[in-house]
Amino acid sequence: MTTQRAGKPRQAAVAAWIGSALEYYDFFIYGTAAALVFNKVFFPASDPATGTLLSVATFGVGYVARPVGAFLLGHVGDRLGRKKVLVFTLMLMGVATFLVGCLPTYDQAGVLAPVMLVLLRLLQGLSASGEQAGANSMTLEHAPAHRRAYYTSFTLSGTQAGQILATAVFLPVAALPEEALLSWGWRVPFWASFVVVVAGYVIRRRLEETPVFERQKATGSVARLPVAVLFREHWRDVLRVVQASLIASVSTIFTVYALSYAVNTVGLDRSSMLWVGVLANVVALLALPLWATLADRVGRKPVFITGSVGCAVLVFAYFAAISAGNYPMIFLVGIVMFGVVYSAANGIWPAFYGEMFKTGVRLSGTAIGTQIGFAIAGFAPTIGAAIAGTGTTGWIPVAVFTAALCAVNIAAVATARETFRVPTEDLGVRPTRTPDTDATVT
């Protein structure tokens, strides 16, 4: 039996899309709340600038747990199967997010309130560490070889849909009077994550394991310690994925720091800035599969690099528009940068990173590499808040910092192997380097 005949790419893509949408709804409502509310709810004793810095820092804390979770969940996914990881991550995210909505405020519980907030954010990060890598491995291994980028892009489309839903839920909440917003309004999006727990169980328990993994189990060729094999044979690929994953800093700067800067520093309308994110993500839903289809025809590297270069340039224009309070330009540049250009890189990496690794270490390699890179990107808003200057040009250090991170991922991608024409069964296999170990893990 071959992987091609047994694969079910459509079912895997739909399950990945729905699961990622639900999972990242939870993850992103935290970022929105951190930018708009948490500085007043959990850090009221601080001055406004310090409160904003601490609030945004709690967003980054979720990324600290990601590398740790990647080692754990990567091992489970490559040892026991992709399906087990996907069910666990969604359930954990739903429970942790619901509990955030139940937390007491600083006024009610003192320092215990932000401590509990950080602990729950760590659980969110643990969940996210295995979500995308598991969904990407599932769809890639079900997909036909000539459409791997297209099908794996549905994982990121789901992520964008979750971000749309998270931002859209906050639109009516953000419009509440200040007293209602800070007392109960901000909790509603978190309580809604109860749906994630129910939907997650129903959707993902029906998933079928990938044929390629089932074949490994049947032949007894699953590695006992996948992570050990990973670092013995693929350490260069892991390092490359870490560097390439810094492209995610564009997302965290856009969704967290730029929102906080626009509302808290420049004084722009909160609802208008939320709408920028909604519309940009709606456009991204259309752009992601188109970029992925192009990558299946011309290769991963040119599409990815195009997106990174574009973001490095447009981030300056976006902050300049915010600083000037020019709403038409904010919407135009924000949608083009995040909805169109960023999607070129964002839609390609699920296939590109996964194709660097052989089947037996694919989930581990993708999870560990991306989560270390994402952990750095998760603190980009915190670093941005720390290095920002004052006055109308205070945003320039943040834009330069973001562009520098783009330059790092461009270099990593440019020096990688092109994989779009490599057969699925040959991905990550280097027989001239490791002739004896390939049979044990592929």
C-alpha cells in the first residue's frame, strides 16, 4: 500500500483548518486583550508605560513554553502518532483560555492575579507548540507530492481565520463603556473558548492517522528516541528553521505592538485599528492558497523570500501611517503588508519546513525549529516597547528591528535546499551522509 493511494488530503486539510482556527482563536484573543485591557486589569499599580510593557510581556511568556512543549509533543507525535498530539493540544488550549476569563483582577487578588495569568499563558504556549507542527505533518503526509504546499497552507488559513474570529469578537467588546469593558466585557471572548473543548473533541477524534506513519508502525521502524535521531541527522535543518521562523515577528509586531502603539501612544481609535487586523486577515485567507499554489509550481524559496523582503520594506510605511494618524494609509498598507505580502512567507513555511525532515522526525523537527524561532518572535513586541523612542519618530527603532529579523530569515531560506520537486518518500533523506540510519526512521 502506498501513501499516495491511502492518503486523504481533503479530510486532513479540513480537519487542520478547523482545528487551527479554534486553537488560534484562543491564542490570539490573549494578544488582543494584552494590548487593550490587561495593562489596566492586571497591572493597575504601574504607571501607564510600565503597565503596557508588562502586559505585552505576558503575551511573550506564552512563547517561552513553546520550545519545551515542542520537545515533548514532538517526541509524542513522532513516536505515538500525529493524531494524539492534535487532540491533546486543542483540549489543553481550550481549558487554559476559559480559565483566563475566570481570573480575579489585581484589585481582587493582588499579585496572585498576574501570576495565575502567566501560568495559564504558559499552558497556552505548551498547546500551541504542537498544534501547527502536528497539523502540518498530518496534511503534508496525506497530500499528493505535487500539491503539498497547497494542502498544508490550510493549517495557516485556519490560523488566520482564528485571528479574524478573535479580533472580530473583540470589536463589540472594545466598544463597551470603559467600566463594562474592564469589569466583565473582556472575559466574554475567553469564556467562549468552551466551544473549543467540545468542538475539538468531536472534530479531531475522527481524524485518521497518516498512512506513512502507520506504515512505520507496521514495519517496526519508528525511532525509539526521535529527538535524538533529529539532532544527530538534522541539526542543521533545525537551526535553519529557527532562523527562518523569525518571519513570525512581523505577525507579533503587527498584531500586538502596532495595535498597542496606535491606541495607547498615538491615541487612535481602538475599533478602527481592530478592523485593520480583521480585513488584513480576510485578505490573507484568499492570498495563502494562491501563494501556496504558486510555490508548488515555481518552488518554495522564491515565494518565501518575496514575502520577507516585502515585509521588511512595508513595516516602515505601516508605522509611518500610524504615527501620522492617516487612517486610509493605515488600512491600505496594513492590508497589503499583512494580508498579501506576509502571506507569501506564511503560507509556504508549513510545507517548506516539513519537507526538510524525514518522516520519522518530521513533527519533532518542525515543532522544535519553529517554536524556538516563534519564542524569539513572541518577545518582539516586548523588545519593541523597550527600544521605542519618543515623539513622532519613536517607531523607527521598532521598524528597523523588525526588518533586521526579516533579513535573518531571508538568509536562512536563501541557503536552504529547494524541495518542491522532491518525492514525499525522499524528503529529508540523505543516503550519502547517513546510509545506515535512514532505514531506522523512514
